Amino acid sequence: MDFGTLAIFFLCSFFATKFLYQWFKVNLQINLPPGPPRWPLVGNLLQLGPLPHRDLAAFCEKYGPLVYLKLGNVDAITTNDPEIIREILVRQDDVFASRPRTLAAAHLAYNSGDVALAPMGPKWKRMRRICMEHLLTTKRLELFASHRADEAHHLVQDVLARARTNKPINLREVLGAFSMNNVTRMLLGKQYFGAGTAGPQEALEFMHITHELFWLLGLIYLGDYLPFWRWIDPYGCEKKMREVEKRVDDFHNKIIEEHRKVRKSNDDGEMDFVDVLLSLPGEHGNKHMDDVEVKALIQDMIAAATDTSAVTNEWAMAEVIKHPRVLHKIQQELDTIVGPNRLVIESDLPHLNYLRCVVRETFRMHPAGPFLIPHESLRPTTINGYDIPTGTRVFINTHGLGRNPMVWDNVDEFYPERHWPLDGSRVEISHGSDFKILPFSAGKRRCPGAPLGVVFVLMGLARLFHAFDWLPPDGMKASEIDTMEVYGMTMPKAQPLMALAKPRLASHLYL
């Protein structure tokens, strides 16, 4: 036996012994939550398929509301139970408010230097404070109300132009453009889709980068759980992350340079979010924020607001077109509150209670992401009498929560009326006090842009349902609309939604 072979043998023996020692140590000394049997080295990784949110929901159904998993060398728990979720996100928020350091966050979120993926600490608190005090204030968002109104009208005009062809409309394209334009006008001062835009090449580049980011950030990469996998990387995932990292960074550098040139030549122009960030002071007495911090926040805003609202709107449209009774009730409400002589405006949205029920039911059945962004415990704790070790990764299964038969009746039925308040009060679209749905998380890690996200979703749907009648493509029954999902950081329909639109208002309102 040569020296190289001997070295490899001893190295493998060392890691195997270490894994087995840790496995027996953890399992024999502490009272872990119940969970499926696990193999040495890989743990439960091989029990996760292409739709892991459904696999974890099945574990909860079999073993109970709190399930322990061993994912390679990482302790993990999963739940789809409202009370345990409340325990994690509210009662023990200080314990579970951190984030795991993943390779995707290192490569694609500036080494976890943003708000969404950063571990708990002073850096995260400072970046979140910048978002709350300078970007997502009520006053700042009101300044962009006219832009949102423009994009709502562009949405109607886009659908009208497509409807005149008498061909099915690809609603994924339409809603993606609407979402992207809303975000980029506010964030970058640019409109990427429609007349007078930044240009098709830049728009395609922006879309492509965004989609690659979401795919990589949502990936369950084995290298995060089995360190030796990084040496092999048989599918080239880490190489792909580095490639996308460079493209994203180049794109953000270009944005920052463009804004600096414009501000030098015109200090009195309207300030978008990038302008605001470039005007803020940095740490330790520096005159300006570090460019890496600016780029990390740009990244967060794009990731948080583009794909999520577009995915939610496509799911809502699919379910409503699949259920004509629901479409009729939505249009009845719109005709009563808005009427036939004008289009929906933002001040109408709080009064569209049935539409708000539809959005809440969409969040229940089809949350924008299958899981909340994973949390991580900062110290040992207990939940329901079970021991939770330090560094445990937490997967809160929002898809499983919305289909938990212990929480909801008729879980596979799209029934917005289940959310109608008995006292007639306004429907709360966020989690409310019962933690039965979690579109924006809760506690310290609650999405700071939640109110804006609700406006994007409600306005898009209200305009489309008010201005048009909707039918499935010719030859397809409404009940045949497919509602299967694909897994990722966001969870879109497996196939883009195609539908026929017919204008239902006076023609001058579409001009």
C-alpha cells in the first residue's frame, strides 16, 4: 500500500469516526424531538426528494408537530404547527433569530452582508435600520405612489394589447414585467418593460440574473451539509455560484456608477433607493456607505419584491380562473366599491375585503416560498420539552402550514370565504394573531417590506379582475388548469398560466 492510499484511508477513517462519535453523542445524551431514522454520515438527506416541503410535511404528519432531522453534519428541526411557529418566532425570537451561513449566501449575498440572510449581530441590526429609516418609510413609499399608478395602468394596457390578438396570454410574462417594473423604478429609477424602457438587452440581462439568483439561493446544496461534497461538486453548483456572483457584482457596479454620474450632473432630480443609499454616511466616520453594503441592499430589494409578488399573483389568477364562482364574487365587489366609470386606485384596496380573502387563501395554498428563510439557534434551548442544540437549522414549512389538516378544513379546496371575518372588519393579509399563514414571517426577521408587497399583489389583481373577464384557453375546462408547483426559494406553478382576457369596461378607461 503506497503512502497516498494510506493517507486517504486514514483520512476517511478519521471523518467516519468523527461523524459516528457525534451521532452517538447527540442521540444518547439529549432528548431530541422525534423524527425519521437516519443514516450515519448523510443522516436524512437521502429522504428528501424534488419537493422537500412535501417530504417534511409528511414527516410532521407521521412523527408529530416538531420533527428532528440530521442533514449530514447539521442538526435541523421542521414544523408546520402554528403554536410551535409562534414559540420559535416570538417567544424564543432571541434564540432563533439568526441565519445559517450557507455557500449560496456567501457567494450571492455578499458574504451574508445583507438583511435577509445575515446572521444575527450588529451588522444585521445596522443594515435593517437603514432599510426601515431611509428606504421603507411611509413618506418614502408615498413618493413613489405615482410610479405605482403608472405601472398599474401599463399592466392594463399590456393585457389589452395582448387580448386584441384573440390568443391566450402568458400571465407569467405579464405579471413578471409588472412586478419587475414596480421594483426597478423605485429601486433603480428605471423601467425595464414597456414603452420608453431601459432597453430589451438590459431587461433580459436583469431578468436572467434574477432568475438564476433565485434558483441558486433556493437550492439545497449538499456542500452545506457534507463538507467533503465541496471537494467533488459533481454538478458544478459552486462553480455556477461563483459565475453568477461575478455577473451580479458587475451588474450592481454598473448601476452604482450610473447613479453617481447622474447625481454629479443633476443633484435636484428625484431620488430612487440607490441614490438614497449613496447619500448615506458609512461606519466609523466614513463619508459614504461602503459599496459592498449598497450592493447587498440592492440585492435584497430585488430578491424580496420581484419574484415573490409575481409568483403570488400568478397563483391567485390560476385559482380564480379555475373557480369562476370566485371571479364573479370578486367582480361584484369591484363593481360595487369602484364602479364601472373609473379604474381601481390604491385607496380602494383596504375596502376590497373579498379580494383580500382571495389573497389570503392564495398565501395559504400557494405561499410564495415553500419555507421561510431558514433560521438557526444561537444557543441550546427546549421546545415542548425537547432539547434543541446550538446551531440547529430551522425549516418552517409554510406550504405544510397552509395544508395542515389539524389547522384547516378541506385543505385542498380553494375557498376564500374561510377568511371572512364574522364582525365584518378588514381582512388581515399578514399572519395575524393566529399564525395560520406566514407570508412575511414574524418577529425580528419579519419582512420589512410587507406593506409594500401587499400593495403590489392587491393592485395587480384588482386591476386585472376589474378591467377584464378571464377564461381558460379554448378547448380547456376551468377545472383542468394545472396547479402543480416546482421547488425553489420561490415556488411558482410548474407551467406558466395561459388565459384569455376580454375587456369589461368602457374603452376610454384603457387609454
